[in-house]
Amino acid sequence: MEDPGEDALTKVNISVLSPEQQEQLRQFKIQTRISNEKYLRAHPEVDEIVGGFLRHLLLKRPSDIREFAADHFTSLTVPSGSVMKGNSETD
């Protein structure tokens, strides 16, 4: 059973915002999504890394997902044929 206060903390009631604030929030969300999309398109390796993690996670189905994720990403290796910039000590 969920904590009733948890729902209030995770959901924002935008009706308390003025129409101008609601429009600013809408524009902010749009710009954030556009920026995120541009970043992901510029860095296709993110899809490879996240996809690899999800495949590994679903194959192993660990009970402690946080520990599994920490182990996975601290021992991350680059698959052959992939080029990942910014991960070497010399970059």
C-alpha cells in the first residue's frame, strides 16, 4: 500500500499556477524535450548503453536492482566496433 502523502509529492497540481505560469511551464517542458532529443540524437551510444543494461537486467533479474546497476555501470566495457568518446583517461 502506498503512502498517501507520496502521491502529493510526485504529482504537481498545475491548477494552482496562474495562466501565465502554466504557459511558461508548458514552454519549459517543450524546450526540455527538444533539448533532450537533440542530445540523444547527437549521442547514439546512450541507446546502446541503456539497451545493453536493460537486456542484461532482464536476463539476470537481480533482486537488488540498484546494486546490479552500480556493478553494471562501474564495469562497463565498450563492445567491439563501438566508439565511445570521453570515457578514456586521456580525454
